[in-house]
Amino acid sequence: MKIKALRNHDTKTIEGILAALTLKMLPHPYNKPPSLKFDSNILDAVMREVRTKLNIIESDDSSVAQAKLYNFIVNEISRAAFKGKNSDDAKKRLGQKGVLRSDLYKIEYTKNFWNSFFKLYVRPAHIEEAIHYPDEVEHLIPEKFGFEDGSAASLYMKNVTDSNMSLVVTAARHGSTQTVISAWRVYYDDIDLNDINMSSPLGMLRAFVHTYGINLNIGNKTDKFFLYEKITTTLSANTEDDVNLVHFVEPHSTNLFEHFMLRKLDDSDSIEIAFAYAINLSNYLNDLKRHK
């Protein structure tokens, strides 16, 4: 289904415009809107045409309408990108941007993933369902925060309404591959949902970490959750080990899950943090058992 507003643009430009639209639609950390390089007039014209094609009125911003619009645009991106090109290269390019259709991502796992998460009642089928057919997804774009694209991440959420919970999956995004780092069964009764957008995987992860996480000290800041931050430190420039960069503020269980993606910048007094949090698995597992 061709979009008339794009008929005078080449394939690369079409792909870029549609990708910009998807980034505009997705939630963004800290409520910062993305900076888009395409004129708002062309973006608005394309969106109006897509709404007309799908019989969605302009004032309908419901989650159902947004999902239909997003899926249509992502399918159009795939159609434009794959036309006459190596499909693997196109997948990798779109995947890194976070605009590849969810079911086209390949799923891999970190080396010790199942050592932690099998005992937390997570199974491969749960992960596959959440990534390939999510209820909500947020693709974090590190370049928007001045980070390199090697720290790209995606968060997926699959709601299980009859169990009053959501599965929240975090993965490192490398081209068209999602390497799963964590998968948390988040029961709504166990976390504080005040001021949380329950349709945001990132919002749910923050609430989960606030409940089960422990305070960390990194550089000059103490918090439970760090995301795409640059923090001042007095450590020497040759300190690279995560253990030396992160300090636990209070006594804690040795049964922890640690998600640290950070590094000391060369010739600088700053630490670059993509992700940092630590979960007390003993406390979390005790609550999980109550739901079984």
C-alpha cells in the first residue's frame, strides 16, 4: 500500500521519514522528544494519510489506534528497505535504529541468563512471545543522549491480565539481534504504581527496581537506577572494572542480579553509564513464590 505523500522521494529518504515517524510515536525516557531531521510538514502529511487509510480519526490517540499506526508504518519501512536489497543488511540497519518489525528480530541470551531467570519462573516461550508480539515496546536510542550506538537497548512488555502482572524484558540491541539481559515478572500488587505510566516498559522497570533494587554509588551520585547518564568521578583514568566503578551503599544479600553497562571515559573525570541497577533476588523470589 503506497503512501502518496512519499511518491516523490527516493527509497532511502522514504525509509528515513517513516523511521522518524516511529521514533516520534514511541515513548521516550525522561519525556524528552526526539530531534527529527525531517520537516514536520512531511511527517504530518504522511501521518494524516496513514490515519485515513486505516480509518483512524485525527483525535484518536488511544493505545489501540497508536498500535495500528505503528504496525502499519513499520511494515512500510520493511517494504521500502527490503525492496531490491540484501534483506540481511536491511534488517541489521533497521534493527539498530529500533524500527525493525518486532517478529523479525533474532533472539539470543547473555551467557549466564538462564542461571538466574529459570529459577524465577521465566521460560524461553515467555521471552519469545514478549519480544516478537509485545503489548508495548520502547527502543532506546543512545545517540539521543550523546552515547555511541553500541549501547542500544530495547525494553519489551507482555501483559498477563489474568495474573495481574507484566513480563518486562530488557535486551541489548545489535543490528537485528536482541540479546536478552533480564526478564522480570512484575506483579502490580508488589510495586508502587503511583505516578507510573503502566503502558511504558521503562516506567514499569523503574518501579520494579525501586521496589527490589539496592542503592548504588557511582561517581558523585547515589541512586537505585541509572540510565544513559554521564557522572563525574575522582577515579583514575585507567579504572575500567565495573567492580571499581560501582559501590553498594548498604549491606546486602549476596544473591544479586547486576545489570551494569558503564565505562570510565579515557582522559576524563566522567563515567558513562548506559544502564546500572542491582536487584535483591532473595526478596524478589520470596514475593514470586506468593503468586505461585
